[in-house]
Amino acid sequence: MKIKITIITVFLFALFSVKAQNKTHNDDVKVGLVLSGGGAKGLAHIGALKVIDSLGVKVDYVAGTSMGAIIGALYASGYSGNQLDSIFKEVNFDNIINDNLPRASKAFYERDNDERYAIKLPFNGFKLSLPSALSRGQNTYNLLSKLTLHVNEIKNFNELPIPFFCIATNIETGQAVMLDRGNLAQSAMASGALPSIFQPVVINDKMLTDGGVVNNYPIDELRAKGMDVIIGVDVQDGLVDREKLISAPDVLLQINNFRTIKDMKLKAPKTDVYIKPDIKDFNVVSFSEGFKIIETGRQAAINKAEALQALIKKDQKTITVPKTKIKAQDSIIINSVSFSGNKSYTRSYLMGKMKLKFNKKISYEDFDKGVNSLVATNNFETFHYEFRKTKGKEGYDLFAALTETKNTAFLKAGIHYDDLYKSALLVNLTKNHLLFDNDVASLDIILGDNVRYNFEYLIDKGFYWSIGLKSRFQQFHKNISAQLLLDDNQLIGTGLNKIDAKLQDQTNQFYLQTLFRKDFAISLGAEHKRLEVKSQTIMTNNQDDDDDEFLFENTDYFSVFGNLKLDTYDNRYFPTKGFYFNGDIHLYLHASSFNDNFERFSIVKADMGYAFSVTDKLAFNVQSSGGFKLGDKSTQALDFALGGYGNNLINNFVPFLGYDFLALTGNSYVKASASADYEIFKNHHITLEGNWANIDDDIFETGEWFTFSDYNGYALGYSIDTFVGPIQGKFSYSPEQKKSIWFFNIGFWF
């Protein structure tokens, strides 16, 4: 009997213990965290999370929209508020928003396109249209993919370290879409695809954009997940008075806020701990003020510290375990790759651009470079990928989904002013897939004081031999050194130092080019050049004809050439690191009858540079160049001419500060230069430059090249880097001449 009583007692004790445990578990209050959208203002979420973590509050579910989805996804994947603070302080938001890809990821042709045009618009079927967004979001996707690699195998977001969902908007139906499974990086990006800034993201055949359009604070959906208490961080705008509605964007933003503000009147009271950072001084693109925005979130959460601590003391029974510090992977092993969506581009083309190495550990930086190289071709609207762990083997299999661009024709434009070509308006028509899948044709028409054109056609085979055609026409009117056009006897006879000349140059090339890497190319080709130089300074015998002009040159030259080019500069106009080398040899084989004394000759030239930074504001660039003529010396119009400032001077004209364009001439020269560039604040540069040169006939034979410089020039400049290109003013001075020259430039050089 005692035994039975004992058994019953133990059974009842165990039963009540289980019930007590279940009750304890059931009484453990579930805390949900909802993060609103708000663009750059959403960085305030990070400050709030830092406080939530420091107080030891355990979050059981995270929901977010737009920027709240991006921050929330990373928090749910295991990052702490402090880690997110460190990550986002290192992010270059300009590169993300503008879809800027590193210059090193682009081949030479692609660089020329990016460094010449201010505007680029689709132009298909002779109809001009606007792009779907400012950015494809590739840099955002690359970053999120890297940061979420540690949870890439988790497809059900309920299985993340903290369960998570986010809200996106179906553009076609206007309906809200809850994303709680699939690719975490892609889902967060879809929710944060701010209209007009980021293009829509396609998931499960739905075209999705920013969830803030329909539900910017998904508190009801989070409560439905069984949450007892909701912590909300709201970074949405309030209405402003008429004094602040001073522009069209201000009015449009106010109208857009009507719905969200109306919604928040109902949703804010439903929030148990409502955190509202003071973000009235910021807007959706104030990423440059990220430090201040994060601090507003921290202060707002501190103001709610008492309410947050109450959750721990009274309701949260589960002991909070500190988050394991997650470190984003800096290397990866890729065992295989699978592409989908490519129709016009072969697997070998894609692999050639990405240059992946299988079964070997590669840095994530190198992987990103490969992705950027493919995206930089502008042949793809999207390139989304995910890694899946290889079964039975270390490393991952890469699955990449591409969407080829439907726009194959583009209308581009740019503006420019300099002291040689004067004012110019550039209009360009570019057509991809003109004859072949991997070709591109481009025609520049340059209108202004000196009408010009530039045509290029390239069959791009990357690291195999590509085939190219170029045709260019340039002209300008300038006082130039008489030594470039007259021999010694003529100089003595006329007594001229300067000649007011009109120069026209048409150059046509056929060439083969191969890349050893994206920034290292060798070219071989044939060239036809028609050069015409005329002037009224020296008149013909018919002195009564005001239009009579003396022809110094009216010759067709035929040559073959070879070129070796290496360019790792990170910026063409304001380099802070990298190396540059450009070596060229032209063998002139024939000339038309105007140059009746022609004999074969060669011109060899090279220039190189090295840029480096000593601080994040101060960079130096050291350069040297030189050239000489071999063979017949009688053809002077193609000799070297130093002077002026510019980035794309034709023929053998070389910039030289302190002297006017084409002021110093000779058939050989050496030049050294150095510059210091200090970025006083974003995109504003002060430069201090110096250059030194020797130039004359045959200086390598006389030894003059290895003596102290005969010509010197120094310059102080101020530059602003804008979307149309650099705006520059340079005050230069030459000690030999004891006079100064101003140089001005507006826009990209072309």
C-alpha cells in the first residue's frame, strides 16, 4: 500500500512539475521588434539596437520594411547592434546608391564610356526612355550576400537565429507581399528597393519594390506571429509646415507621407515600447550623415530604457545568452558554377569575365571583382546569386541567375570646355549587338566651336584577340610654335616664333587587342592619318584674296603600330592609388604626294605614373614620359609639342603646365611631373603640381635628356568632381618666361 501511495505521489509530483514547467514556458513573454522604413534615416535602427542589446532584452521575432528590413535581416541573422554599427560605418553609400563599380573591374572600353558621358538613356526603336532606376542595386546585393553567407542554407526565415519576415510591394497588383522564406539577401533587397533609386527585384515571378509603399510598419503582421510585447522603432517623417515646402520634391514627399502618417495614428498606440528617433533634420538619402543618424536612434532608445528594462525584470523568464560575434567570411571555396537566364552570352564568356578558380580558396574581394567585371559590361540588368554548400566536400556551389538587358541602344550626352577645343556638346549613340552578340558600336558627334566626331566598333572577345575599328576627326585653331611647321631656314627667313594655325586631323585605325587582365592590354594595328595644317599668318602670292591660306600640311600618312597599356589607377582624374603605363610605337611607311620628301620613320613614346595616398585626404601622383623619332627627321608636323593642360591631346601633343598649348617642340623629349591632391571636403580638391622637361631635336643623341630641365612649370588648382565631370581651374607659372597662364576645364574630356 505504501508503495502504491509513493508511486502515486511521485506521479502527481512529476505531473504538476511538468505543468509548472509548461506554465513557466508559456508565461515567458514573447517580444517582437518592428523596424520601419525610411531610407538613410533607417540607420537610426542601429543605434536603438545597440541599446536593446546592452540592456539584455531578448528579441523573439523581427519584422521590417525597407531599410528596416535590411537592418532587421542582418540582426536576425546573428549580428549585434555594435557589429552593425561597425559594418555600416565602413559602407560607401555613394557607391551603393549610384551603382558605382570599381574602375579596376572595367575593361578599357567600359572605362572610356564611364569617363566621357554625363547622361545615359535607353534609346530603342528610336524612342527615348528613362531608366527604371538610378541603380541596379548590384553593390547592395553583393554586400548583403557576403554578410548573410553564414545563414545562406536557411530558406525558412523562422529558422534564423531570430525568426524574421519583411514586407515588399507587388508593383503589378499594389498588394503587400510578406517575405519569410527564400534568399535572405534578395528578400531584404526587394523590401528596400526604394522606387526610382533601386530597380525592382523579381522573386517567384513577382516584381517587387519597396514595402513602404503599402506597409511601412508591419506591427499587425508581427503581432499575429504570437508576440505579446512589441518594441517598435519608427523613423518615418511627419508632416511639415508651408515654410519647409519650398521645392517640388518637398511637396511630393509630403503627399507621399499622408498615408503613412495616417496609418501610424493607428499603429503607434499598438506599440508597447515606441521608440521615435529625432530624424527631422535628415532625409531618405542623408547617408553621409550616418554617424549622426545612428546616434539619434541610440538617444531615443535610451529615453525608453526604463520601459525596456521592465521587460527583463517582470516578463522575460528566459536567460539571455550573449550573441556570438559573427565575422563575415573573407575567403571562399567555389567548387562549381551554374548559370541561368543567359541567352545571348555563352558560359565561356561569363566565366571569362568572372575568372573564377574552382576548388581553390579565393578571397571574397576577388570574387566581388569577378562579379563586378561581368556587371560592368552593362549587358545584364540583374546578376543575383547564392551559394549552396557542396555535399560531402568543403566549399560551395555557386548558382547565378542573370537577366540580360533588353536595352541595346543608348543615347548619351556630355558637355565640355577647355582652352584648346573651347566649348563642346557631346551627343553619342551606342548600339550593342549590332552585328554580333558581343560587339558594340559607338558614334560621338561633338558640336561647338570645333565640330568633331569619334566612331568606335569593337568585337569584344575579352582575353582572346578582339577586333576593333576606330575613326576620329579633330580640329582646333590655335597659335602654335613655328618650329612644329617650319625648318631652320624657314624660321630664319620668316622670323616667326608663333603661327596662327588651323589644324585638322582624321585618324582611322584597324586593330587587334588582347587582355592579359582587365587593366593590361596589348594592341597591334594599321593606321591611316590625314593631317591638314593651314594658316593666314603666311600668305600665298595672291595677297588680294582674304581667304587665301598657306598649307603647311595636307598629307595622308600610313603606318603600323603596337601599343602596350597597363592602367590600375582607381580614378582617371583624381587617382589615389595605382600604376599607369602606356607605351606606343608607330612605324610610318608611306605618305601622299604633298609630302614629296617623305622617307620612312618611327616614333616611340611612353608615359607612366604611380599614385599613392598618405592619408584618406592627401594623395600624390608621380609621372614621367618621353619619346623620340627614329629614321627620317624631315616630317615635323608629327613631332612632339609640349604645353597646356588636358587628358586626351591628339598625336604627339603633351600637356605641360606653365606654357601654352604646343609652345615647346622637338623630335624628342623627356618630362617628369608630380602632384599633390588634397580633398578638403567631399569632391572638392586642391592640387599643387610641378613639371619639368627637356625637349629639342635629337636630345637622346646629344645627351641633353639627362641634364637639368630647361623648362619648368608649376600650378595651383581647385577642382570639383561633378556628375558632368571635373570642373577645374589651374593657375600656372613658368620661371623661365616669368609669366603666368590660367587653364580652365569643365566636364569630362572627349
